[in-house]
Amino acid sequence: MNEVTFSSGGPDDTARVAAAIAPHLRAGDALLLTGDLAAGKTTFTRALVAALGSDAAVTSPTFSLANFYDTPGPRVLHVDTYRLDDVAEFRDLGLDEYLDEVIAVIEWAGLVASEFPEPLNLTFAKHGDTGRTITLTGAGRWDAVLNAVAVHA
């Protein structure tokens, strides 16, 4: 398991993390985001979708549960599992049929982590009003990606 930690002083720094990761993503990838409320998960996703070439207005899918965003490459599937009670509810959404063709970004991912065999995990920790630590962990194909983005940490 490889790990890289980024310090973020605000949304612009978080966007730089997203921009560093974006060129390495491909269909079938899963990014599992964890962290407290207002830790920067949706801010990261907004920046990632922009870095992937979309001008879509990214919003938290807390109530809709899932949003799709078109990009010049694979679509982004943005899911928020905060309101789900268990992994069965996630399965009932029927999103698994899309997972091979999208980049899946899952907020509050702890509930459904077992559904993704080789994810890139992003953990967001708050420090004051705007400071964040973003820790990326992954194995397998993510080793090379994390080594490539470590120069931006």
C-alpha cells in the first residue's frame, strides 16, 4: 500500500490535488472519499470534474444519491452514501452496471468500500476553517499514480 499526503490551505490547493490525479484516471477507476462533514470531499470532486475537462455544475449528491457528469473522457459517477444504511441499499441503486465505464467518486465511502476491489482512497482531515490534509492511499496500479503525483505534495 502506497501513501501520499497533501496539505491544502483552501479550495485552490484542493483543486491542485485533483488536477494532479486527473490525467491518470480511466474508466473503471474508483475513488473512495472519507472525512468529516465539510472536509472537502465535494470541493475535491468539483475540481476533479473540472480537471477532467467538464464545465458541469457539480453539487453534492446527498439527497439525489448519485449524479453523472460528462467529460471528454469517461463520465464521472458521483455518489454520496451518507444517507444509506447498508451496502444492500447501495446495491439496490443499480449503479454497478455503470462502474466499468465511469470514474466513480464515492463520498462517505466506508459503507461501500468492499464493493471496490482496487480503489484509490482519499481521506480528508480538517484543520481550522480552511486547512485540510488529503491522504491518498492505494495499491496495485495506484502505486505508479501515487509516485507520479507525489512530486506535487
